[in-house]
Amino acid sequence: MQHAHGPLGSCRARYAVLVGLASLVAWGFYLYVTGTGLAGTSDTDSYLYVARALRQTGQLRMPEARLHQVWPPLFSAVLAVIWFPGPVRWLNGLALLGALLAWSASGRALLVGRRIWALPLLLALGSPALVVSKFIWSESLFNLLWAGYFLVLLTWLRRGGWGWGLLATGLGCLLPLQRIAGLFLLAGVGAGLAWPRAGRWVRPGRWAQLGHLAGAGSGFLLWKLGSASEATVPDLVPVAFRNPPVPPPLHLLADYSFVLGRWLAPLPAALRTAAPVGAWVAGMGLLLLALWPRLVGKQPADNNLAAGRLVGMRMLFMSLLGTIALLVLAAWLGRIGHDTYEAERYLTALYPPVMLLLLGAWPAQQRWARRAGPVLLAALVLYQGVRIGTNAPRLRRLPPASLGIPPAFRPLVPAGPALHR
């Protein structure tokens, strides 16, 4: 790679300075919105209760004394180790910065040309990560694990070596133990690696890739098997046929499309119900189609750096596609929430990949794209700045979470027969 020399030295050094400035911007917004304390929801109460149970009894127990099986246990285990509330603010803040650094590094490996300079700013000014960082939720740590996993995975695929492979497998193993959506992301990565000829452009062989994916999913499998003795048969009847019903899959898909669209343009909330469902679904389809030609275009030469970039982009695209599809299915089956506010939360981890894919898919070799690109990038960065500037005061005004155990929760008791039924 050629280096453009100037007052700040090489291109790498100037990019590092930009990432540093972006980190300061993100940290400033984070300190501002959390200066009044971290907020919470009913999920927060459950996380804290399970963490307290683990700390006092050594078991992951829910308020009604059942074994904790509702969601993966990693976040509650982390809370039990660091013991809330003070350290949680530092955990969320460091996770926010760590994810920004990791995605900036991934962007430098995958993007070419001047568009790379927009990525750190889009990450620093992105509202999704800041919103979840205000709450005692599992998303902040999940975002860090996803960002770190993808960066290490790219390094392993490019360089090979057991060390990088084991590290990538370990981080991948933690993803579904933090949030079940980690399984969706891993499935997308697997689909990207299974793309025709992808195996010829990376260092690890097919068996190593399969071993990595199996190892990454093993933690979640072992957790489910370990808690199977108290498991009940899940009710998988779609909520559309229960009381109260939820919207059908196309309506849920429209919610996710609206959220993605709001990342790119100032869409008022009322527009979600004002526009037909078909229009939102078509909008998501158009976005995916805009990315598709860049992913299946002319094949680069084998063992080429461009081929490695293409493999990385394909993994991101399949993770985006698979996660949205599986989240919609999970919402329809009643396993997760089903409105635009929940969609904002669940899609947080996809904001960096969406920005990276859009930057990578821009046809910069065409004259009109070269002229319009800088203007559109500047408009997108400005929009993100306006949006985060509007959201930050609202987040700051949210009341802090009550860190006491809710009255409806049973007090903890020592482990005994009642806890082992």
C-alpha cells in the first residue's frame, strides 16, 4: 500500500488521528448522556436480580426461583463479577469505544479510496450504540464482542495461524452467550464463507473454517444442555394466533426496514404507519439490491487483496440479511418484542456493518458517483451529527434505573431443595 506523506506522516497515521478524534467525540456524548445515571427497564431488573443471585448463591436464578433460561447468561455473569452500579457505566463506555476502534480497523482493511475517512465519523455520531449505552442492557457488551470477533476473524482469514483462529473461535463462542442474536450473526458469517470460491481466497482451509464455526456455537449449545433438566417445551405457536396477536411477518419486516431507513434519512415516526407496508418492504429490497452487484460482480484474481475484501463484505452482507430474517421470525413466534422501538434495539449491532457495506458498495469508478459521493457522504455525516445532537439531551433526561430489587421479586434464599426442583 502506498503512503501519502504530509504534516501528520503516513496515511495510516492520519487515519489513526481521525479515529482518535472520533473516539473523543463518542466519549464526550457518552459522558454527557450518562452523567445523570444509567437508565433501566424490566430487562434491567432481571439482569440485576440474576447477577445478585449468582453472587450470593452461585446459581443463575430468576426471581421465581427457576433456573435462568430466558436469555443467555453472560451479561448477568459479568454484572456479578464487577458488581453494579458504578462499574457498569465504565463497562458500557469502554465497550462503546472498543467497538468504534474495532470497526474502524475492519473498515481500513475492507474499504479503499477516500470513503474510508467517513467511517470513523459515522460510527462516532451513530445514535444506535449511544442509545443502548444509556441503559443497563446487554447490547453494549454484545456490540463490542461482535466488533472484536469480526476484526479477529478477518485477521485470521488473511494471515492464518492457530493463535488467531483460537481467538476468533473464543470470541465467537461468547457472542451467543451474550445475546441469542449472536447465533444469527455466526450463521451469516458461515454463509459468507460458504460462498462459491470463497475458500480459495483465505488462508485457513475448509476444515478449519468448519471447526471454527462449530466451536463458536458450542458455548451456547453447552449452556442449553446444562440447563435442560429444568427446561420446559417452548411454545412456538406464532403470536399472530394468540391473544394478544402481533402483526404478521411483513409488518414486522416493515418495522425493521423503517429503522434501517431512519439510519440514512430523517424519517418521522408517523411515516411508518402512513406509508403502506409494501412500500417499506420494497425499500429494504432496494437497499439489498443496491449492495448485491458489488458482492457478485467480476471475480478478482485468486489470492488477491481485493478478493479478501470481497469475502469480508460478503460475510457482513449475509450477517445483515440472516439476522434481520431471523429476528423477524423470532418476533413472530413471540420470542422477542415486535415494534419499532424494539427493532431499534435489536438492530444496533448491524449499524456499523450497514455503514461499511454502503461505503464499500458505492460505485466510485463512475463519473457521476465520483462527483456525488463526497456531497452525499458529507450529508450523511451531517445527518448523523444532527440526529445524535437531538437524541443526546433526550437520553440525558431519562430517569436513572432503580438498582434495588423490585418488590414483586422474591427475596433470595440459600440453595436448597426448592431451588433444584
